[in-house]
Amino acid sequence: SCDASQLCNCSSMGLDFIPLGLTAKITVLNLAHNRIKHIRSQDLQQAVNLRALLLQSNKISSIDEDSFWSLAKLELLDLSNNSLAHVSPVWFGPLFSLQHLQLQGNFYRDLGESSPFSGLSNLSSLHLGNAWFSVIRQGNFEGIELLHKLWIDGSNLSQYEQGSLKSIKKINHMIINIRSINVFSEVVRDLLHSVVWLEVRRIAFSNTAEMQVLRVMSSSFAKKISFRQTLLTDATVPELVSILEDMPRLVELELIDCRLLGTGQWEMEIQAKQSQTLRVFTIEKLSIEEFYLFTDLQDVEGLLSLFTRVTVRNTKVFLVPCRISQSLQSLEYLDLSANLLGDQSLEHSACQGGWPSLQTLNLSQNSLSDLKMTSKSLSHLGNLIVLDISQNNF
């Protein structure tokens, strides 16, 4: 099952063991989706030129300590979705070239007393955690100074020792899935100056008292914040906006697959404090159960004048109030695809004085049906270069 480039695909073959006879020729070995339970010392001994080893979705519960010791050229190791009850530093000791390590979806509750990663000086991406993962200790990340991506699945993380992530000097993209607001704020405290892009998943911002704990975020140097599968309410949105506005370097904000309980009745006392750095705002697939009662957002007009790129996709938008369009003075890129805009509502949304700097407009997958009316509505956009009106009802 090996091809000319020595990529050997043995996935989904019902294997109970790593096959015999692996040689130094092999560069990529895919053993995913089998029934392997145990990795033995001799299994990979001869595969000295292996660059990628895929062992995800097996039943691995034990690994001999020296199983990976001959793999000095290994760059990617995927042990995700197995049955490992602990993570041993000894496994990874000689993996000097390792760049990508995936350990998520196992059964370990912690990473041990020390760092399993201390010898992995070239590590670039690390994905760990599971439904039982409950403790992060000081020293667990010692030896890692720079990561392109760190992903922690900590939905039941209940104990985080202060300073545990502080040893990492820079993380380009941090994805964190934590339910506890208190633990989340402790983690954020350690990441204030190291994370460039913070992605927060599956957290509920449901009451204002909890939001006070999140104030620590306003000191973060992150340039981009993403919220995925996050719950927001009318009470917590203004609090969150206020925190994000204080972030000194925030350029981009994303809300993807989120849920808003409410109708946009926000008491905004923050207009005067508009963020001077925020330029890019993306909303995708925001679920607003009572979207037909949603307000015209006039409270947030003052926050919009500096935005240069706005995306609101697949969110049941049927109208952009004229005053909001007129507030978007700096807007160069607008994506309103996969919404409910019709001919009349587009005429109102693209009113005179609205979107004066716009260069790119995506209105695909809406309910436009009159081409003449569409062109008339958009004819005053003198800077427009790109227009997408595909997949409408023309």
C-alpha cells in the first residue's frame, strides 16, 4: 500500500498491530482508523526516515517508552482519539524534528508533574485535551518558547495553576475550549502578551457578573479575537464590546456559529470610547431566535466609522438600516452573502451616502430578482471594483 514517494496508506484495514517489515524507505505511514492497542519497541525501529506517522482513531492504550526513539526525522505525529490514560515525556525525548503533535481525544486527566514537551524545540503546533482533561500544572509547557498553533480542548478544565502557559513567549493562534469563565480568565491572564490570535470556543457569556472576571482581557495584546459556538445575551454584549474596545492592538473580531439570546436592545454607554484599532468584523451563521424582532442597531452607529472590512454571512439579514450604511464611511469590503436581501431592501440598504469607500461587495445567495433595480441601487458606489450577485433569483 505504498506509492512511489513512499507514502504508505494502511488506514481502515482492521489492523490489530503495526505491520511488520517497515523499512528505511518509508516517509509517511498512515495507520489511522485501525484497532491497534499497543505500540512496541521494535515496531518502528527500522523506519528511520519517517516524516509523518498517523495513528489517530485506534485503541492505543500503551506505548513502549522507546517506541519512537529511532524517528529523529519525524515532523508530524498524530495520536489523537485513542485510549491513552497518561502522556509520557519519555516517548517524545529524541523527536528533535517534530513540528506537529496531536494528542487530543484520549483519556488522560493531566499532563503529569513536568513537561512532556521539553525536548521538542522545533514544535510548531500542539493539540491536546479531552472530556476528562481537568488539570494544567506549572511546568507542563516548559521547553516550548514559540508555537504557531496551540489548541486546548478543556471543556471540563477545573484547575489551572497560574503561570502554566507563561513560559511560552509567543503563540500565533491559540484555540481554547473552556466552559468555566473563571478558569478561562486565569488562562487569558497568562496569555496577555504572547497570543496574536485568540479563538474562544463553546463558552457561554450569559450573565453580567461573570463578565467582570473577563475584564483582564482588555489588557491583551491580541490582534484578532474569534468566538465560535459562543452564547451571548443582550445583557452581556455591551460588556463584551466594552472589554474588546479597550484592547490596545485588536484589529479583527470574528463571531462564527454563535447564538444570541435577545433582540439587540443594548444599552451602549461606550460610543465615545470607540476602538481606534478595530478594522475587520466578521459574523457567520449567527443564530438569533427572534431575528424578526431585532432592532435597527442605532445604538452602535458610533462604533462603525473605522471598519474597513465587514462580513455578515448566513445570518438572516434582510435589511441594513440606511443610517448604519452611512456610518460605514471607511468600509472597503462588504460580504452580505447567503442572507435574505431583496430588491426593495437593497435599495434602502445601499442608500445615498452609504458605503462611500466600498470596493468589493458580495451579495451572492440572496433574494434579488430585478437586475435593473439592483444596478440602480448600487450605481452611486463610485469606488466599486468587484461585485458578486451570483446565485440570486434573476
